[in-house]
Amino acid sequence: MKMNNRQFLGSENEFAQWERAKYVILPVPYEGAVSYGHGTASAPDALLDASEYLEFYDEVLKCCPHQVGIVTAEPTPISTDHARMHQIVFEKTNDILQHHKIPVLVGGDHSISSGAFRAFYEKYGSISCIQIDAHGDLRHQYEKSIYSHASVLARIREMTPHTLQIGIRSMSIEEAETISKEQMMVCTMHDYRRRLFPLDDALSKLPDPVYLTFDVDAMDWSVVASTGTPEPGGFYWDEMMDLLEKIFTCKQVIGFDMVELSTSANDRNSPFAAAKLLYKMIAFSSFYGKEFSGRL
């Protein structure tokens, strides 16, 4: 696998070596399946640029997570055909898994996640999914595409019934009916803030291992303002840190992604926040990670 000319955390990251790397960041500069705002195609570059200004040291975990080895692969090729793009993401993710490293995808719109999940599903045979997101993403198809960003969890649920959605605050009546009919575990933002959803119980019921897909529109606009389909009322920074730490502490998270960051000439804060979020996810994964002994 070819390496990117620019590495996550910049040129001073002396641990960005393929041979010793535990994590491989895969940029997917794709926005072919978006339906509202644009700018996600340039998001991976913006995130990599911002990451050069992050400190290596984590003051909460009191360690330098970059020392586990984080490398950045060259961006995936882009196709205008949605099905072909799904296949490209699947193949690139599978390549990383075959090298026994942890793929970390950076989008790009949310449609990329189903291709990545398929690679994990074919490798492990049984896997759950946690979706942190503002939207349900459960439409069978949207704008005549089954690979729309609005359909990503519908595609994932064709591979596993074991899903948990957290932070949802926008859905259609059809999605609400699907959630009710299939008795899905969905923690809306309303219920999360009011502690009306038994999150600990839901996490305990979710079988390991777990793939985590993280849509930045889950965040409040004060943290991430630039995203393709913004919704008010999202997570604040400290709320998200508590949630991510809980997830990585109690679940075997074997891969994750970050999607739907957009770019704006007037917003440097969002790419920086996204880069720091991604580094915190890697930090929690390496610090709390459990070796998974499932089928290889």
C-alpha cells in the first residue's frame, strides 16, 4: 500500500512507519452521494493539514498515543458510480485488514462507511456497529441511490442486526417506523441529555467486536460547524469525550471512521476539532483496546 505524501500529525511524527504502525488512516475524498452541502471531498486534506498542529501528548491519558504507530495511506481513487465507489472502499479497507492493521477511514460523505463495514464483516463474520450521528441514515434509497449517505445504516443492517445509534435528532417517519418495527437500539439526543435511554445496558447487549462510524454532524455547531447536513443541538466536546471513553472502555472497537466534515474558507476550527477528535479516538482505542480473538 502506498503512503501519503502528508502524514497525520505532520512530518515530526517519527513513529509514522508502515512496518511498526498499528493504525492506517485511509483518506476517502468522496462526496458523490451527498444531498445537501458540499465540501466533503476536500475534508481529508483539511483534516491532515490541521493535524500538524496537534500536540502528541494526551494530558488526560498521560501518554503519547502516536507512539503506537499511525500512518496515512494515499487517498482512494474516486468513481462517480456509487456502487463502484462502495467496492473501492471495500477493497482498500480489506487491504489494510490483510496487513493486520486497524483501518481508520476519513471521509468524505457517510456513504463510504458501508464499504468499509463490509470488509470487516467479511473478515470477522460477525460484527456490530455503533453509529454516532445526527441522522438516522435508514432510508432504503435516497435520490435513486441505495448507496446514498442517507442509506448507510440501511446497508450496514443488511449485514448485521446488531446496531446502536447515538445522538440522533433528525429522521423521517419511515425511518421512525423501521426503528419501531425492528426494535432497534436508538438513543436520540433528547433521551441522551435527559438520561432516558439505558446506554450502559445497550452497550452491554451489543455483541463484540464493534465497528464505530462517526459522523461529525453529531457535534454541536460550537465544535464542528462545517458539515454537509448540519443539525442544531449536538454533542459538546466534553460530552463526546465521556461518550467515546465509555465506548472504547467497554467494547472491542476494531475499526472506525470519521465522515461528513466539510470545508470552508472562513472556518479553520472545524478541521482542527475533527483532527483532534480522530486523535482522541485513536488514543482511546490504543489505551483501552482489547485484542479480539475472532475469526481471522
